[in-house]
Amino acid sequence: MKRTNENRRSHVFGKTKSWKRTKRHITYDVKDIKDKIDIVKLINAYVDLQQSGSCYQGVCPFHRENHPSFTVYPETRSWYCFGCGEGGDVIDFIRLIEDLDFNQALRKLGKYTSINL
């Protein structure tokens, strides 16, 4: 019997409808966590940030440097290092700084924001 994508999903996840509902539910939780966290406050717990205009800058925790090239953008809730090229959102930062996988980082931030996953 030739398996289609629909059959594969049913085989792996059970019913297809529950799989879609679960995926949508997780997406909303991730968005809620990202919206609730003040990225500057969270990153400032790990990196000494100084305001520079509308952004915040500090020394990158992911590589050795003497000059601040690590920039946090509060408007877009993102960060980027011009020295090593790392960047992302709050989940990426916690994942890299704490050496966690995506699910562990999401659970840690969920506890931080009091969102049960």
C-alpha cells in the first residue's frame, strides 16, 4: 500500500486532526512566551548592556572580544552579534547561553513567564 502524507501523519501522530490542533497550540504558546518576555531584561541578566539610541549593546557572551558588538533590538525582540554572526530571539539566546535544546529552553522560559507547556 502506497503511503501518502496524510497516512504517514496518521500513522505517526494518531489522528491527523489532533496533530494539527497540537501543532497550532504549541505555536500559540511560543508566541505568548516571546510576547511576555522583556528581551532586554532577560539578556541583561547574562550580559552587561548599555543603551545606545534605541538599541542596547554589550560584549558578546559567545566569543572573546574587547569591544561591544552584541546588539539587542527591543522593538523587534531580537539580538545579533556583529562579531560572531550569532543572532535570534529570546528562545535562541537561552538555548545557546544555557546549552539547551529547543524544548528545554521553551520549558525554562515557560517557567519564567508562568506559562504551562
